[in-house]
Amino acid sequence: EIGCNIYAINTNGHGALHKAAQRGRVKIVEWLLSQQEDSGDTSLDWIGPDSDGCCASDLAGMAGHIDLATKIADFERSLLRDRMKRRPNPELPLWLLHHQSQIWRSPTVLGAWEPNMGVARLRREFEGFRD
């Protein structure tokens, strides 16, 4: 109603979702996620990693909000799959390409909440979609 862009991202890659996730603000996160479903916005940037490689799910998990982190991670995967289905020849978002070189851990730890794990989860989801 006031014209605020809830998908805006600051210079270190944080948006409203990152901040709410990091602080464990469940109701705000739920509201932000519900707005995406209604907005028709096709951008994936607002769920992407910050300059340290942390997606909103990673920030929530690292702050000890494990249930919230899991909920956000599920949404991140779902949104990525939805956007990939809409494109005839889907390509990785630029932020995923940029951060994938920093993914060095084994796929067995993809549930970990730390920098670049959100990117690893989304990369695996993208590869599963393309197969």
C-alpha cells in the first residue's frame, strides 16, 4: 500500500527476507513468501545469496532458527523449480553461477546451515530439473 519494494536488495545482498530470516521473524517471513506467490514477479534475486554466499535459509539456520530455515529452504527450491518450468531452456541465475565456484563440500552435508549451502541446495535442484 505504501509502495515499498519488498524485493529490493542492498549492497551486501540482503533483502527483507534475509533480514527477517536472520532475526527469526516467522510471521514476517511467511508474509513475504505469500506475497511472492501473488506478485507474479519472476526474479529469483531476492532468494539469492548475499555477498558472503548466504541465502536467507542459511542465515536463519546459522542463527538457530532451524524450523524457519527449513521452511525457507523448501520455498527457495520450490520457487527455483517453478521459474525453471516457465522457461523453455532454463539457465542458472547469475548469482548461482557466481557462487557455485565456492561450493566445495560433499552433497551429503547439503542440510548444513552455513555460507554457500543454500547455493549448493539450489544448484542441486536446478540440475535435478534439467535431468
